[in-house]
Amino acid sequence: HDHWEIDPSELVKGKELGTGCFGTVYEAWWKDNIVAIKLMKPGSMSEDSFIEEAKTMTQLSHPNLVQLYGVVTKQQPLIIITEFMKHGSLWQFLKSKVPGILNETERLIMFCVDVCKGMKYLESRKCIHRDLAARNCLVGQNYVVKVGDFGLARHVIDDEYSSSYGAKFPIKWAAPEVLKYTKFSSKSDVWAFGVLIWEIFSGGELPFANMSNAEVVEIICNKDERLKKPKACPHSVFTQMMNYWAQKAEDRPSFKNILSCLLEILETFK
Ligand SMILES: COc1cc2c(cc1NS(C)(=O)=O)=CC1=C(NCc3c(C)cccc3C)N=NC=21
């Protein structure tokens, strides 16, 4: 990966943008371009998780994935440099209620299509995101939405990937097989995608807001209950969403199938 290695003296750090689970993100300047950099807080996590994220990002490139520009792995602090997304995280953007943008059904479906295109690419590369949520997507120029934060992404040989993942898991975005056996797959990413589009049509509300994690595990695994249709969500989209939450992973559609469905629905709102 040496051609990704950059000289940190070429970076000029700007203001802090936020702190994610894998480090702190800043605005920065690199070769006269504005970029975003993520610095690994020394000793805050295992170095190879950070290196793993950088390595995963060097192998992926798609208009709906946050593009990697370079890494600093040969000295501390470890740094990942990516394209700058001017409107920040999708979750912050949805909460900001930007007038005129978020009340357009067509625009909201376009957000779903953008994320789906990025996830279809990851699916085709046998890459499982494992933490797909509005907080881990970013909004750029012309309100394009891109999938980011590959901190937990893993390249797996086959589609199934079970792990004894110990860290705190985002329960409210997790599929039943993930809650029961931490069994990850592109189909568990599809489940999380369903929760993400629920977030998009709910203006960034917390899913199962008045329920504890334990209660969510109970209703998802044993009661077969699901999130309700958000007011702003068309029935055509909600019907698709319910398919993404099929109890059995194999009954959920692939991102490939989902994209063609969403594009058909988008046409009816043009
Ligand atoms: C304008 O506001 C922002 C802009 C960005 C941003 C956060 C905010 N603000 S906030 C917290 O949403 O309020 C995070 C990034 C980013 N890449 C992040 C990234 C790096 C650097 C390394 C590996 C993986 C990833 C995804 N590119 N642009 C922005």
C-alpha cells in the first residue's frame, strides 16, 4: 500500500469536525485541496483496527463510497485522509431539517438510492459494512450521499461472516441472526439498510426511541414486530422496507434487487 502512504508534513490540520468510534475527524488541507482526516487517538484502540479500516478503504472505490485519498501508517498519529463531504453526516443533515430539501419525497428516495448504489458495490466486492446507519453516511456537493466509516467493515471470503464481536453493538440496526449469533452477511447489511431508510423518512429520529436495547432484542427475535411506517414514507417504499426485515436472512433481497425496485419507485415521484 505504499502508493497510498502520504507525507504528513503535506497536511495542514483545520477545525475538528467530530469524534467517531475509531478516532477524531478534522477538516484539513492537502496539496491545496480541502480534505477530511481521521486521526487515531494513540492508545484509544488497537492499531490494527485502524490499519484494517485504511486497508479496506484502499481496495474500494465508488461514487457512493467516501473516497480514500491517502494514509499515514509509518508514524504516529495514524491518519486516514478522505474526500471532504461539505454537508456532514446524513444523520446530522436529516436532523438539521434543511428547508425545501427534506420535504421532497423524491429527494429522500434519491438519498436511499445513493446509499443502495454504494452498498450494491460493497456487496459485489464481498465486503460487509457491519455498521450501516445514517450516522455513518455523509452528504456532499449537490446533496449526494455516500457510505463512509468502514471502521467495522470486513473483507470476507464467502458471504457469511460470524464473529465473536465484543464491542458495544448498535442493537437497533442489527438483524436477528446478528443479535443471536453475531452472524454478519450482506443480508444483515440489508436489514440495517431498512433501518437507515426508516431514519431518512423519520428525519433522523432514533429507531425504537422509547424502547431499551433488551426490549428491541425481544421483539425483533421473538415477536416478529417491526418499526412502523414513518408519516413521510410512501407505502410503496414501506412495502420494500418490510422485505429488508424478513426474519430469515435468505428471504431478504440483495442490494442489486433493492436498487432496481427503488429506481422504479423513484420514477413514480419524478
Ligand atoms: C462538514 O461536516 C463534516 C464533514 C465530514 C465529516 C463530519 C462532519 N461533521 S459532522 C460530525 O457530521 O457534524 C466526516 C467526513 C469525511 N470523512 C470521514 C472519514 C475519514 C476522514 C476517514 C475514514 C472514514 C471516514 C468516513 N469527509 N468529510 C467529512
